[in-house]
Amino acid sequence: MPSGAMCLMLRGCFPRRRRRAKERFSGCWHSICSRKTMRTDTRGIRNFLPRKKWFGSTPDQPQPPAVNNNTSSLTDGSPLPQQEEPQPVILTYEQMLQEKLLYEAGQLLIEKEERLFRELKESDALTHHEEQVNQLKADRKALQDLVLQTLGQSLCLEEDSLAGLTSAVKAVMQEEDQDLLWKQRDQTPPSWRPSGWRKLHDSTILNLVKERMENPSTPSACQIKLTTIQADITNMGRQLKEDLLSVVGGVKRCYPQEMDICNFYSKLYHQIKRQSYEHRRLWSGGQGPHFPPALGERVLSRGELTTIIRRVLGEEREKWNKGEETETEDGCFFSPVAYDIIQLINGKVTSSTKVLGDPQKAQRITCHISKDLMDSYKSFQSDVIKQNKANSRSFIKANLDCIKQFSEVLNKERHLFTEDPQYRKLGTSDWLHQSEFNELLDGINKEGQDLQGSTESCHKELMGQLQQEVTVEYVRRLLKGKVKLKDKKEQLKAYLTVKDNADNLHHLFVQMGSEEDWLKEILFKIAEVLKLQDLPAIQMQVVSLGTDYPDLSEKHVLALLKLKTDLTKADRKTATDILHALKWK
């Protein structure tokens, strides 16, 4: 019998063996395809990392082979050539950072965080795995720096680099989700929670926009005949256009729709543009307030500055009297009054500091301006409200933002403005003598009498607001730390002083019509902290303060404890850590 016929006869006798071989090769091919998919899909860390525990391991679950029932692909019984199965690529954390896989790196750190702080007992994690916790903290810092660096380059990335920005944005949102998750848990979070990466994202983008608008690209040759200010404005406009086109064309694709990143960038650019335009207009002597010519090295006198400020307010009042509407920007009413005046004062202070060589002497310039300015501005606003002209509503809406800007400057740059003499001695060594506080009570009583004349309900509300403002100022002055309580005797004296002050303030405001009794209790609890000597007792009082007044921050508590100079830094940290843990429960 010929050999070929013999082979056909034998092959026909073993049909089952042929089918098993086919199924075995089919399963092998399915496994290879699965591994290939897992290596190339970049949708998440699980695609290129095996399931892995940080402390111990989980055996891989066996996967049944896929069966291919298509028998037409095999023409004879010859075995297919063996193909080497590719091994899955497992990236280390450092390799993820190098590859700009920031989201995946963040996911890896969160899994480690969950293992350390959730699956293990807290005491066990901190005691037996301190090294891992410290390493995790260092890894988080490295990731945060790289994320912020990537965000800071958002507007100068090439098309093939946008994947890194996408990963950075996803990492930010992932951190926000993890912050929220910890806030909902009944457990002390790690020291780095909340991470606040969304705020870091926003501030990084704001700084990026400022830097690009303050240093726009090099002007073209056609700008040679333009003035410096004209060239600056032209360059800023061109930079704004280029950057916003870049946002729409590329950056937008890296963000989820709910972040509305185009609108976010647009608002930042127009805000910076408006401020820069106003600044240049103001100091060019063009359309805004006009500075006296040829100032040279002589700074503006107080009278000249006051005159210019009055001119700014006068122009606004004239617009209102003529029935003109205020300017609009982004669909909102807008007034440049606050910005103009703030820039005037800032320029005056800066110039005077250069001439006088002492920033503290700059207070001489502003000390007599703030009260006159606020009185004039208040008078203008009162007229707008009382006369209720057709354009009054738009002026009121526009000036709400002005009030906010004035408030921010007066609080942030408080050192440039004179303190109310009634509060000046509070929180100092002189404050421990009752005579200083009695002067404050007399001043409050006089102010209360001047505010009489409204309906009973309005007067009560007004007195309550006044009592709250006095209490806030009292605590603020106390926490500035100008008095140091070195021993038990001084601390007891401070306790008695604060307690007596609280009683006197409460008694006075009750007579004046206030019903805000709870304000007295704040001062009582603060006084108790000053009196207590044992650290556990101080901790309990801090917990009581944090429970009753949730807006009390760790910074406030730390400032209060610093008055007791016999407390060590470690003691103060222990007390503030308790408050931190309390706020996360």
C-alpha cells in the first residue's frame, strides 16, 4: 500500500485526537490575544498590573481555555508551530512617572493607602508600617509635583503630549474623589487628606495665565511705531487669542465635560486682561484719573491722592446722575471704581516705600485715607439706593463687587490702615489692666446711642451684628499674640480678664438690645484654655471649642495655645491634631 494512502487511512481512524489538538491550539491563541489586549488597552491601571496585594499575594485564578468550533481551518493533522506567549509588562511606580501615567500612578498609591489605613488597623499601620507610610507620603509628593508641572505646561504641549495632560487631570479628579471618600468615613484620615488637588489645579492654571499675559510673545516688526502701552495691549490680545485657540483645539480634549475648562480659561484670561488694561490706562494718564505732571522723585502728597480718589468717585456719581448704565462684562454689571482706587493707593504706597526706604512709614499715607474714602463711598451708595433712579439697580449690582474688593484689601492689607484706637491695646500687656477695656466699653456705648432711631426689631438685629463684630475683633486682637503668658499666675490673670470682659460686653449689649447670648460663651471657652494647666484638660477644652464652633480652625487654636509660652511645640501639636481628627469625623 502506498505511503500516502496509509497516512490517510490512519488519520481517518483518530478523529477525536484531531479535535482535541485543535481545541488546545485554539485555547492557546485565545490566551495570547487576551494578554495582548491587556497590554495595549490604556484605560486603567488594571490593564497592565496584575491583581496584587501590598502585604501578601493572591494566587491567580485559573482561566478556562476558549474553544473554537470552526474546524475548517485545519486541513491535516500536522501540529501548528509553537508560538511563545508574551509576558505581561508590569511597570514600577517610577516607570509610571517616567511614562507620564499619572492617573495610573495615583491609583496605585490610593490602593496602597487603602491597604495601610483601611484594611489594617490604624494603630498597626502606624506602628509596624511607619516606613511604608513615609514612603507613600514621599511618593505622593513626587506625583503631585509632576502633576502640577504637567498642568503648568498645558498651553505649550505638542499634540502627542496631550495624553500626559489627560492623565494629570484624571489624577486630580481621582484625588478629589478620594478626599470625599475619606470625609464620609468614620475614621481618622492620613495626614495628607484632604489633598486639595482641585484647588492646586485652579491656582496653577491661574499662575500660568498670569505669566503668559504678563510676558506675551515677542512683538512683531509692524509694532515698531506703536507706543509701549499700545504694543503691550496688542501683544496681550494676540497672546489671549492664541492661548484660547489652543485650549479649544487641544486642552479641552483632556478634560471631562463637567469641568467646563474652556469657560474656566476664558474667565481667567478676561479677568487678567481687564486688570492689566485698567492698570495701564490708570498709570498712563489717559482716560482714568489724571496724575499731576512731572512728579519726578517727589511722591504724591496725601492731599493730592485724596483729590484723585474723590475725582474717581465723582466721575461715577456723574454717570449715575446722567442716567447712564454701568459697564457690563461677561453678562454682569461692572464698575472700575474699586480697582482704580486700590491701584492708586497701591501705587502711592509703593512709591513712598521706595523713597522713604521703610514700608512701615507707608501707613502715614493710608491712615487718613481709608475713613474719608469709605465715608464718601458710603454716601454715594446711600444716595443711589434712596433716590432709586432708573439706573440705580445696575449701579447697586455693579458696586457689590466693589464692596467685596474693598473688603478684601482692607482685611488683607490691614497693616497699612490705622487700627481703631478703641481696640489698639487689646491683646497687649496693657490690656490686662481694666482701664483700657473700660475705654472700649465707653466707645461702644456711644456708638450704640448714635444708632438709635430704627424700629425695635431692626435695632435688635443691628445691635446683634455690632456685638458680633466687637467679639470677632476682640478674639482677633487676642490671637495676634502680642501678650505672652509665661506662667500659671499670668495665665490665671488673663483668664479672669477675658471672663470679666465677656461679662461686661454681654451686659452692655443686652442693655442696648442685642439678643446674641452665645457670643459670651465663645469668650468663656477661650478663657478656660488660658487657665488650664494639664495637657489632657486643655485637649478636652479644645475638643469642646471645635464641637461647639465648627468654623474654628487649627490655626486659631494654635495661635491661642502660643499665648501659653510654657507649652511645648509637641504639646500644641497634640492639641491641634485632636481638632483635626474631630473635623474629619
